[in-house]
Amino acid sequence: MIRKAIIIGMEKNLILGDVSFYDMDDLASAEFAFYQGDLIRTDIFALRAIRKAREKKQYEIEIYALFYLIRINLAVGRPEQLTDVLKQIKEGLNRGEFPSLVCELALGWFYIHIGQRQRIATWLKTGLDKSNIPSLFTSLEILVRTKYFYGEKHCPPVFTAPENQAGPYTLRSFFFGRIEMKVLEAVYLYHEKRKEEAFQALKEAYQTAMPKALNMPFIEMGKDMCTLVNGVIKYGKPGIPIEWLEEILKKSTAYAKKLPAIAEKFHVKANKKPPLSISTVALC
């Protein structure tokens, strides 16, 4: 029942042209498993989606599934597998199968999470201007831009621009996107020392995510989530079970500890010009 609901939700949020229900089922299952923190099932469904997408030349599905492989390998700390996934994206770009904007978007997420946001494509560093990215990736584009502004310690435009918070392909129109944005809002508010608002935003994110146990948006915030959760525990704010807070603290700490080794693996020396797009990324 849940699985069917997810597929229906995706059909309302994606425009993929001639895409069968079966293909969307694998991608949706991979995504749902990932948000639940079931990385083994995510890997299985993502690889299945990639195989089927390649057979039918459905490249938007393929690169979206590859994006989830990036997130899996970041979460478990596997730099060699990350190198392979990035190589596949670069090869798809070189064959003319993957749009360059989508490749830069996936790479932007990767760079932001390993603390190298200065290397993301220039167009992702500018507000929320309209781009020509395929509609499947519109909500992801908003999320990556928001993460960039948050990392730069600036108020992300999406928090204050109502026109970016509504519509069929905006982040807040997508169930997972609503959780992601509320989590980002919570850590941003805490960084700005607006503690009460941050605690309320975290509570709202928890209440939205918990019916389906969608913990990964919290875990992927790494050390920033650790800081926020420690604050909630310290001030004893009600509304979120201590057991859940301790679980998120443990898992977000583990996530954060894996990133330095990956960042070092993909580090570009100071005397080298940083790549601005996937076409020049160093596949170590």
C-alpha cells in the first residue's frame, strides 16, 4: 500500500515522457528505501532501475538512480565506489546521454557534502533563478542551491521567497522535499542562534518523517545535526522522544566521521585549477 502511494506521488511530481509504471517503481522503491536508511535495498533497487533505464534509453531515470548511489556511498564511506559512480556519470555525459546541467547538479550535491562547495558549478551558486534542467530534477536543484547557501552561512533564498515554495515541481510540493527543507531550516535557525524556532522546526520535521521512519534527511546533515540534537537534549525540549534523538545523534556522528577520508580522496591540490563541471572532475 505504501509502495503504491509512493509511485502515485512520483507520477504527480515527475514528467518523464514515455516511462512505464514498472520503471518508476524501481526508482521510487530505491528512493523510499534510502530515506528510511535501508541502504542495502536502496542499492538493489537503484541498480535495477539503472539496468532497465539503460535498456530503454531512459537516461533521466538512470542518472537519478546513479545520484542515489552517490548518496549511499557517502553514507557508508566508500570512496572507490564513488569514483566508479562519478565515472559512469562522466561517461554518460560524454556520450551525450546525460544533460550537463543534471551532471553538475549531482556533482554539486557530492561536493557540498564533502565540504568542497567552492567546486560546484557557478550556476548553482546564484539564488533560485530559473534553469533549463529537466523537471524531474527541479526539486533537487532547489535543495542543492539551498545547501550551498546554508554552507556559505547565508540565508537560503527559498526560505524567504514564497514563489519558490509552491508549484508542482518545487521542493515543498514533494513529500521527501518537505522533510529535507524543514531539516535544513532547523539547522540554519540553530546556527543563527534562534533556538526556539530551530527546535520547533526540528519537531515539525520529526513529526512529518516519523510515520514512515524517514531518518536519512536528519542523518545526512552530519555534524550540524549533531550540534542541533545536542542542543535539544541539553535544553530538554519536549515533543521528540529522547530515544530517537540519541539514535539520530549516533548515526549523524557516524556519517560525519566518514566524510573527511572521502574529501581527502577527491581533494584538488591548491596549484591545480578546481574543476567547474563533471567533464573535468578528477576520478582519483
